[in-house]
Amino acid sequence: MKLEFERFMPKFWEYRDVASGPFRALFDFRKIWKQAVFLCAGVALTPLILMALIDYNVTQKAIESEILLRTSRLVSNERRAISFFLEERKFALDFVVHDNPYDTLKDTARLETILENLKKSLGGFSDLGVIDSSGIQVNYAGSYRLLGVDYRRHDWFRQVMEKGVYISDVFLGLRNAPHFVIALKHLLPNGDSFILRSSLDMERFQKILSQMELEPSGDAVIINRSGVLQTPSRYFHDIFSRIPFAIPDFSSTTQVYQTSDSKGRIYVIGYAYIVDTPFILMVTKQKNELMKPWFKTRLHLVAFLAVSIVGILAVIIGVATYLVNHMYMADQKRVMTLHQVEYANKLASIGRLAAGVAHEINNPLAIINEKAGLIKDILTFRSDCAVDAKFVGLVDSILSSVERCGAITRRLLGFARHMEVRIQKVSIRDIIQDVIGFLGKEAEYKSIVVSADIPEEIPEFESDRGKLQQIFLNLVNNAFAAMNEGGHLKIAVAAVPEKSVSVSVSDDGCGISDADLKRVFEPFFTTKSRTGGTGLGLSITYGLVQELGGDIQVESAVGKGTRFIVTLPLIREPQISEQKKGDVDAGIVG
């Protein structure tokens, strides 16, 4: 997992500029990246999330309000239908008592005719009874034997005598079937009174409820003011059982509220008290069922929000990484260029110093060489001087040392001359031998065996002699630093005919780990920081090889050694100046 993360980790992630001093925060690219990501994410995502939350709440409240409004409208319409049904029956009974004298209503045949007419015209009537003021039923038309029944002690009789009209709860009675009663009191001219009483079956009543447009989870029932079901319920058991909710408070208008049952299910309940009756119309709906369309919409909203957030974060992270990485690369190129200039200036200064030292040393060497040669001539050609072989040998030793010093000064002058860029025909053999000769004493001091395998057929090619010397000096110095006392350095040259020449510099030193191997050419990266390494040698070498149109590769194993392979082209491609390059791009140069 860590390796996978490192593969996608940007180059600036582990970068630490140890040379920035008090301005370290300006070059903390990881911190800059985090600030850019958090700032852009905050600016982009905060309005999006706020708008999503606002839209979520507003939409949910609007849907809930619509559910409550629709439920209230449904209950109000149904209350009007039920009220009309009951008022219609009361008006029918009122018409009967005003249209028929008391004596006529006491006629059984006439009463049965009236009952048949009511059944045909309005429906719902199951019987009719005439009750005198003493509570005795003096006439009856219907399917039961109720003539002569005494109702004086019944509660409904007292209520109708007091109020003039009465509508009962639903009950079973003698017929053992759910029904309710409407009774009207009518005053006679002589001051006496009688009651016309009718039983209504529940079929038409329930038909009104069944015609309501309810959701599959909805239910419409009528309860009395004690919470007892007066009509069958789809979910709350049978008729005459109690509802699982509290009895709603009285209200002259339709009300809607939310409540929950013992199982935690939330219900939307709309109710209306039916005036002058013991009935309460109640419509119940499961809120979760009503909110299902909103739940689907909410899922789409959350999914859209999640996808938007992921997309925005991906774009922000990608753009921030791209920009900060370019800032890092630009800074690295700037620093590398500054150090290359500084390094070139140092080399130029060293070259000028070497040239000055070489010239200063050459003058006394010329005098020593001249005088030693004169002494040798005198000893050799003058007969008056006795020839001492030992003395002549000492003179020859002086001349040999002078010649060696001359070779060293010529080599110093050669390096000094090549500090400036100059393309010329070069021999890779001569360059490598110069480098080996220049570092020969250091190799002897460290007991390092240096071998060079340079075939005779390696052709000359055009390149910059000074840059090539600098490249191989850096590689050999690195190899010396990687080996302890004793070691082997091998330089091998091979050529691909008419294409390139390849130079490998191999040592059997400590080697480089796989993690560090990927970064050896980065500026300021070094594994020798404790021993004075700056991390510039290989980065500058890499840049020089690139400038010469070549390529450099590295192979290494910890404890076995390292091998650098420099590939240089035999045919140098012509360099186009920036101005001319612009002309080519613009189509000026054909």
C-alpha cells in the first residue's frame, strides 16, 4: 500500500529546503499544496453544501406541508359528505312528521308505506317507530317486533326529549348488526309530543368512506367521542375496538397532526368532529409511505451532491498538484541554474588559477631544465671534466622530474583551456586518460585499482571537451567516495557504429538503495550529507549530458557497487538559436 501511494506521490511531497533559512515557509510546497486545496475546496464546496442543505430542508418541508394540506382537504370534503348524508335523513324524518298527522303515523299500514318510500328515495333506513311522550312505542314498521317497547329509562329517550333531535352511536341492539338511530321530537297542537325514530344501516355509511381516495397505507374510520371504532378499520382491528391513538381535542374545523404508535411508526392523522353527532371522522396515513417519492428524490440529491463533491475535490487536487508541482520544478530549475552558474564560475576561477600557477611554475622549470641540460653537456663533452656516472644519473633524474612537472602543468593548462564552451573534434580515449592521470595520485593514496578498456576503433566525434572532462571527473570522484581503502574502478567504452559511443564507469563500493536510486539526479539530494556532500555533482552531470545530446543511466545494488552508463551521440545535431527557432515556428525559415 505504501509503495502504491509513493508511486502517485508528487515530487514536492517529501521536499525540504534546508538552505532557505528564515524563508523556509515560502518553499514548503506541501504546505502550499494543502493551503491551496483547503482554500479552493472551502470556497467551492461551502456554497454547494449550503445550497444542498437549504434545498433539502425546503423541499422536505414543502412535501410535508403538501401532505398535511392534502389530508386536510380530504377530511373536510369527507366531513361534508357525511354531514350531508345525516342531514338529509334528518330532513326526511322532519318532512314525514310535518306532512303526516300523528293519528296517520299511528296507522301501521301508512307507516310501512312511508318506510318503503324512504328506502326507495334515499336509502339507508331499516325501520320506523312512533313513540309517545311516555316512552311507549305506539307504532312500528320494520323487521323486528318492537311494538309496545318501553324506552322511558333509555338515555337516548331523555336526550331527544330535552334536545329535540338525537343521533346515537353505532351499536348492535336486538338485531345484532351494527346500526345507529336518528330520533326527532315533534310537538302536537295540544301541547303533547311524540318521537319519530328510525334505525339506519351501515352499508351506505361505509360506502361513503370507501369512496375516499386513499393511499394503500391509508385508512378512513369514524369513531365516537370515547375513541371506539364505529366503522370497520383497515389496520386498527374491527368495529367497536379502540383506536391506538389518543382522542383528538375538539375543534370546529378540520385538524391535521402527526403522531406515532407503540411500534414507533409515524402517522399523519386528519380529523373532523361532525356537528350534532357523536361521530369523529378520522383519516390516518403512514408518513413513510407518503414520503417514499421524497426518499427517492433525496437519494438522487445526496448522490448528486456526493458525485459533485468528489468531482470538485478531484479537480481541485489535480489542479493544485499540477500548479504546485510546476512551481516546484520551476524553483528547482532556477536553483539548479544558479548553482550551475556558481559552479561554472568556480571552475573558471580554478581554471584561471591553474593557468596562472602553471605559467608561474613553467618559468622556473624552464630555467632548471636549461641549467641541468648545460651541466649534462659539460660533463659529457668537456674532456677536462671527469665523468662521474653517478653524477650524470642525478642530472638525468633532475631532467626527468622537470619533464614530469611539465606534463602536470600542461595537463593543468589543458583543463584550464576547456573551462569555456567549445565544440571540437574530441577523442574519448584522450579525455578519459586525462581524467585518470589527473586523479591518479588520489587513486594510489586510496589503494584503488583503476582500469580502462578503450578499443582502438572508437572514432572521434564532435563535442565539448571541457564538459566531457567535467562529466567523467564527477563520476570518478563519486566512485572514489563510494569505495573505502582498496577497491576497483573500471571504465569501459563501446561504440554503436555511426550512432553513439557508450562509456560505463563501474565501482565495487557501497552501492545505492532502490529508494535513493530514483532520486540520485535530483538537485541537493545526497546520501553523503554528513561528510560534506551537496547533492549537486550528479544533478550537474545529468544536465551536462543532456546538453551534449546524450543520456545517462545508473544501475546499483547495495553492497555490490554502482555503474553509470553515459551514452553520447557520434553525430551532433545542429543547435538552433532561440531567435531562429522562433522564426522556424513562425514559418519564416523553410
